[in-house]
Amino acid sequence: MIPNELKQVDNWCVYNIVEDKDRPGKTKKIPINAKTGGYAQSNNPSTWCDYDTALKAIGTYGEGLGFFFSPPYFGVDIDDVGNAIDKYKNGDTDNIISEFIYSLGSYTEYSVSGNGIHIICKGNLPEGGRRKANVEMYQEGRYFIMTGNIASEYTEIVDCTENIKYLHAKYIGGITDKQTVRVENQVPLDIDEQKLIDIALKSKQGQAFNTLYRGFWDGLYPSQSEADLAFCNMLAFWTGRDKFKMDSIFRKSGLYRPKWDSKRGQSTYGNYMLDRAIADCREVFTPGDGVEDYGIIILDKNIKRYAYDDTGNADRFVSKFHDVARYSYIDRGWYYYNGRKWKFDNSGYIKGLTEKVIKDMKMELAYCEDEEQEKQFLKHLKYTRNNRGKTNMIKESEHRLSILPKEFDKKKDIFNVMNGVISLRDGSISEHDHSQHLSKISYVEYTDTIDAPMWTEFLNQIFDNDQELIEYIQKAIGYSISGSTKEQCVFFCYGNGRNGKSTFLDIIAAIMGDYATNIQPETIMVKNQQGSANSDIARLKGARFVTTVEPNEGARINEGLLKQLTGGDTVTARHLYGKEFEFEPEFKLWMSTNHKPIIRGRDLGIWRRMHLIPFTVQIPDEKVDKNLKYKLKKELTGILNWAVEGCMKWQREGLKMPEAVQDAVKEYKSEMDVISAFLEDCTERGPGAVKASELYKSYINWADENNEYKMSNTKFGKEISLRFNKVKKRQGIFYEGVRLHDDSKPYSINW
């Protein structure tokens, strides 16, 4: 059932399904004015109506109901997710449908096809994109077909301004590049329009001006829209950025068409073109004493002239994008800055930037000095527009915009978030800055004014109200959001199922965003064969929170690698098909396990790194909340604040292990010490001695019976020699101060 709140607003229409002429064999749904039967428009509220009028028009004018979006409402549309919907209906919560429904908690209905959902919320959408893959978010300019087929227990419309931020960043992201018009640089001219046109026609650029003024663009530009912008650029120059005169002259030109007045959001196509040209205009015409005697006011003294070759195109590219593009010879690809972080280009974004260079190049036509130069320019422009020209432009720019992997994410005491960069020294926040070369970001906004009461309750539950342990956990997470490896430790979250450790790690990974990654447990286990540079390790460059699941029972930790990864030593790695590179790890490893991996080392170097966090509370089946993860995600901003506070506590107090962790590590070490376990099970200390060969045979029998690690006779002898005095007698080698239990002596038959 459609919420009554929506029925009270006049945002309604009906819709019809018609053939889509642009896609043969396909149909599309068009909005219909329920009052007239004509087309309804998303940017024209006069074509909308009240709910009752729309309802009555079904069958007369349309096939069903539609709802246009305008503030304070926005909509989320997720389509073509039939498999996820099936999982959601069967009670599964680990899918995109469950994530959106339980994270937002607002009215949700199934789409007409049944393969998608619509969620309607109140509030404001974050800045950035509005559509990616099968997820769309709109606040205006769109409408939803309404079914009333409720998809969840949420039947009211709630404010989701905060809760939508994480989902938007995760599934869509992007920042809208807003163009600012510099009206303060307008240079008004006291010359009527016709005289300006005459002056332009008699100038050295007169031929190009005349061509566009008469409406001839075919062959010069790939589309009329690009010709429109080029002519607007000329008009901005000749009119001194006088928007009124620019508009008037354009309407008299052969380029004018009805599209000029068509709506574009809150503006029009023509207004957009004029604003763009005014903002881009760097020079304006000014007359001298006579109309024919004119000069040029140069508002930007740094205007450049470029060669008509690949090097010139690279000059253009570097000049325009030197702040937002970098090439890595190590990674064999481009990075670009999206306004918040540097991203590796997997989607052809850099190739798309060449189109912007080409658009700017067309403005150069106005500055050609004669007809011959115009011909040379147009020939070069045509070459640049083809694939070879674009490819060479990028290739020639690589060495001039190169960067090494080590130049990214160099500062260890800052943390990049959606609304700025946090200083982990004092919790302050500053604006994003491309020069910091941050390639990671948390998809959460930060403020120190919001707490997380549900998170606090969750921690008390899973750690059995052990406040000393919870305080330690806060500092451990605070340490983990930093780039420091000062503590040189690894965290093992140990305990049987239904104890909250998976939810705990999932939520921390959510606040970490790009700073979190996952590796296969085999990466840090002893392998039969050791490769060279590891591509799984390469993914850890710049990461701060690395999770892994439990290894196979009996798997043994690669202690040397673990020391290297946690000790601040430089690591050599390479991405698949990439070149080797070195980096200093800054991540903290968190392993979730039900059984402890084998550690054979007895030295302090490995055991001082072990922080075994016990998850001893087991949640009863009837108290398990399958939606807890999504409920906690509503508090991500508060949880991030909790983590930042933990970071500053760690810097003040250090990371001393609480009693619960110390006891767990002590027990773990005893379990891992095979020699100690064997001696405890099979020997007793006191007067006497045992023959070395008998002791080793007893150890082998014990190891077989208990499925324990069997070391060589030589290794065993070295370990025993550290504990007992070794003496050589006529009968052989003996160890003094220890003897075997009678039932532990090697079985033998005396004939």
C-alpha cells in the first residue's frame, strides 16, 4: 500500500507503455498528464496532479500510477537483481537488496517487473553521481512507476540523509564538477550588436565567425552542440562576456534552433552554453578610438599557443590536467584524481579526458591568423579526433606526468574521508587536496559530535562487559586506522561461532573503506613452494586494516613473513603482469579464526607480536539478529568518531594488552610449544636421567598419537638441550634431571 504521506502531495501522473523507436523490439514507459492525457514533464509541475486525479485517470489516460520526485523526497531504484531478491525473500541478509532495505529503513516496494525495488526516502542526496550499473538515485528530474507492492516491513517514509551517504559512496560515488561563471570579469561594450557582428566579420577570424553565424558546421564539428559552444566562445570574446548580447546574436544566427530553449535541469540548453563560454573566455575584444581600431584585453596573460603535432597535444593535455592525472610505469597505467582521492583508471577515464582537450582545441580556431593557418589547424584537429591522435596524446604525456607507487599515501598520520582529511594527531579535519596523493578513502563522513550507542551496546555484549578489554579494542582499532606499525603486532580474533567477531570485523572494514582489504589465509602460511614477489602482498600497499579468515586446521604460519610484514621492513611485491616495487607495510593484520594456526617459533620476536583477542560469549540462536550488521551501519559516522578517539588514546597511552588478552596469548603459546606439551604429558622432572634415543622415540610416538608436528632428531636434540643438561656416557647421550613416565617408554620386546 502506498504511504498516505505521498498521497497528500501533488506529484502524481499516470504512465503508458509504448514502443521504443530507438531500440527496436523494446518498450518504454512515458509519463502522462492525468488531467489532459498529454505528456507529463519531470521539470514542469503544472503537468502533475493530486493522487485521486491520477488514480481516476487509470484506464482512461494511462495504465498505472507514477510519482515525480521533488524535495524533500528522493528515490533509490535498483533493477535487474532478481537473484538478490530471491535471496532476500528466503531470509538471506548478505545481498544488495537486504543492504539497502535495512540500511535505509524507509518505504520500499517491488518494481513492475518484480526484478527490482524502489525505495522512497526524505532528505538530501550527497553530491556526486546519480547512476552506476543497476543502482540509481534521484531527487528531481525523474519519476517512479508506483506499484504499492510492499517489499519490507518499512511502510513509512523516513529521513535518510545520513544513511544514504555510505551507500551512495559505495555504489555510485563521484563528484559533480560544478562550473563557476566569472561575471566579475565582464567588460561591457557600448557598441550595438550589428556593429559587433560587422567588426567580427572583418577581423582575421572573420571566416570562421561567418561560417558559424550562417549555421554551417557540418564537416567542421562532429555535432551541432559542439558548434554551438564554439560560436558562443567567439561571442563571449566579441561582446566582452555580455550574456544578453551573446544570447541575442546567437538567436539571429543560423545555428539557432528550438533546442536552445529546451530545459536542462533548472536551466536551459542555451543558458548552459552561454555560462560555459563566459567561464572559459580568457580574452575579450575592446575598441580603440575608432571602430576599426581595436585591441585585445588579455585577462589571462598565461594563454599558450600549441604546436599542431603529438607533442603539442601532450602540451595541451598536461596544461589542462597536470593536477588530476598521473602515470605509473610500475603499475603500467594511469591514475586520476576524482576530487577526493586518486583512482587507478580501469574504465578509460583518461581517454575521456582527451575529448575535453579536443573541445578546448576548437576554441583555438578563433585565434588562427590567416586562412592557411586555419587549414593547418583543422587538419590537425581532424587527426586529433581519431583514435590514433588520442592515443598518441596520452602516450606523449606519460613521462611528463609520471609518479612512483611510493609517492601515494605517504603521510601516516592522516585519514581520508568523504568530507575531508582527518588529522589523527588531534582529530581536526581539512579539505581534500590532490597534492597529498591519497589513493584510499573511507566512504564515511566524519564529525566529532556524533556517538554510536548501538555500537557501544554491541561491544558490551560480545566482550561480556569487560571494560578493560573494550578500552583496549578501541585503541587497537584507533591504531589500525593510522599508518603506523609501531606496535609490530597481529590480531587474532579467536572463538567459536555466533560470537560477533565477523560482524565486528565487517563494521570496522566498513568505516575503513579503501583502507581495508582482505587476503587469503594461505598468503601468510608456510607453502611447499615459495614464489618471488607476491601479487597478493602487492594489494596491501597503502592498506591499513587487513582481514583474513581462519586457515585450514593444522596450517602453520610463515613466521619469517609475518615478522617482515609487521616489523616495518621494506617488502618487495608486484601486481599481476606489473613490475616489482618496494613498499613499507602500514597495515595491521586481523585474523578471524575458530582454531589457532600453528606457530613453531619460541623466540620473543614472534610471540610478542601475537595479540589473541578472545570472543568467549556465544549468542543464543533465539537472540541472533540477522539484520544487526545493517543496523550498526547506520552508526558508521559515530563509530568512525569512536575509532579516531581510540587513535588519540593509543598515542597517549600505548597498546598494553589487558589481562584477558595476556591470558589468551599465554595459553596459546603453551599450546604451540610442542616440546613443552610433550614433556608435560610424558615426563617428570627430578633426579635421574633419560637416554636421548629413548626420549626421541617416545616423542615420535606421542606426536603420532596426538597428530602433532614431528621434528627431526637433530632439531629435537637442540630444543631439549635448552632445557636439560646433556651428558655423554659410555651407553650413549643422556639428559639429566628428567625421566619418562613408565607408560611413555618406547614399547619393546625382550626375547
